[in-house]
Amino acid sequence: MDEISYENIDLFYYHAIDIDFFRLSSILEHGILSKEAASDLNIKYFYRNYTHASCKEQYISISHFPQTIFRYYRIQNELYDFNTNKITFILSGNLDALEKQSHKKRYHYTNERHISYRINPDDILGILIREIDANKLISDIAFNVKYTDKEFLEFKVFSTIHFFIDYFGSFGNIDTIYNLIGKLREAQITGSPDNDIIKKIVEEMRKRIHGILSIALDTKNPTLLDAIQYFNQNRYPIYLMNPYDIQKLGNPLRDSDPRIERLEKYTTITKSEFRKKEATDKKIFKLLSKMSEDGCNIYFDYLSGSFTENDYKILQKIKQLK
């Protein structure tokens, strides 16, 4: 594939998951699955990492990041900003992606698309993580809880345990986890506060996952990058990113905004015009961020897509600014 960068970011699609090694392993082997596809393939322990799924059972949610968003990195680098403690898969730009379905109108994510049923392993082009996350310890990030759905939390706990037992042969002594799950159920029945119990469950799961991977990777302090390389087994290239650059693992990342470097070479007059243009683009970006779901194509040329009355008014303001 073409080497990914912020200059050609719009040639690809992206799908991000939390730090979840069952899901990582499953995706590497089977591709990215909808719930329907996972059921058809009889994938054990399949779950989504959220309870209020933003797409129906037969769809997979992916993202597209038009270059407009990255014209000025300092406005908003969504690919970077929204991927803290995430594993992101770079996907082929030739996927048959659908616009967001009608049941998703309430979510208003203008860069979101849908793929029906399954994304095959051949359509995965690489794995992308933030450089700042690469060296984080497994014990700090390996198990996350997004929602307050206690039934889902319990299901995720035991699915993760069973996956590690199947994959590595052990998950260590889980008596403490069983005890905490019992306390969580009791708190649900009595209506007692349970935040501390959930925190302890997360800490215990991270400790156990860290311990298993320490043995498997033969290192005292396994990191996110260590774990990804272990499960990936060189199937896909791994990329690191910072706010200014994306590079394949092993290549240095630039540590400054190339715009600013170029600006220093310009005359005072050119700099002034440049800053005026930057200020205008910031206003346009703020206007675009208010666009409703009907205007989800607005990033491409400011003219495509069907607009609501409010969108049309915003479009007129953008034309005036341009």
C-alpha cells in the first residue's frame, strides 16, 4: 500500500478498538466482524466493547478522515486525538462503505461510515498506535470499562479470562475476581455504591493480563507495543503517530509542525496572509462541526450531500468566508 501519512490520510478507512487482546487476536485471524458474522463463524467470546452499539448487528463502524480536517493540524487532528489507548486498523480505501444508516442519526459523527457484515483480513493494511501509548505498561491500560452496564462488565471479564486460558493455558488465581464479581452483584441488589468495586475489578484484570503477558513475552514490564508485536507476528506493518507525523515502526517521527517550519521562511506580508487564512479556516471548521447528519459529505467540497435548512444557512456563511 501507499505509505500512510497525514498528507494522504483520506485514501484509507480506519477502525479503532480499545486495548483488548481477545479482540486484537480475533481481528488478526478473522478480520473485523459484525455481530451477525461472528455468530455465523461461531467466534467464541465475541462481544462489542460498548453496550449501546451505534450500529446494527449486521454493520461495522469505520471512520474516514478527509484532508480538510488536517489542513491545519492545530485545528483538530481527529485521528490522533480520538485514539488515546487505542489500537487502530488501517483499512483499504476501496471498501464498499455506506453512509450512516437512518437509525444512527442521533450520533452525529460526520466521519463515520458503515461496512456490511465483515471486513476481511486482506482489507486490513496495517496497525496504527500513538507513539505516546506504545511504551505504556500493560498493567496500566490492558482492561477498560466504558459503560456502567454491570451485566456487560461481568460478561467481558469472564470472556477475557476464558480467552487467556484458551490462548495461554492459564489466567492465574481468579478467586479475587470471583469475589469482586460477587460483591458487584450484591451492590446491584442492595443499591449500594459500586464504583470502588468496579475500579478493583479493572485493577485485578490488568494485573492478571500483565502477569500472563510478562511470562509469554519473557519481560518484566510488557508494553502495548510489545503485546501488539507478539499477537501480530509480522502479519501487518505497524505504524506509530504523533500529532505531526505517521511513520512505519523503526522510522523516526518528526516532532514539529511542518507548516510552522515553512512559515519561518516567509516574508512578513506572506506570514500575515497565512495567518488570515488560518483564522478563516478555523471559523469554517467550527461551522462544519455544527453540520447535522445530512451534511456528512460536507468535508469533501463544501457542496455535496443533502442539507437541512440549518445546514444551508451554515453553508452560506462558509461561502462568505471563502
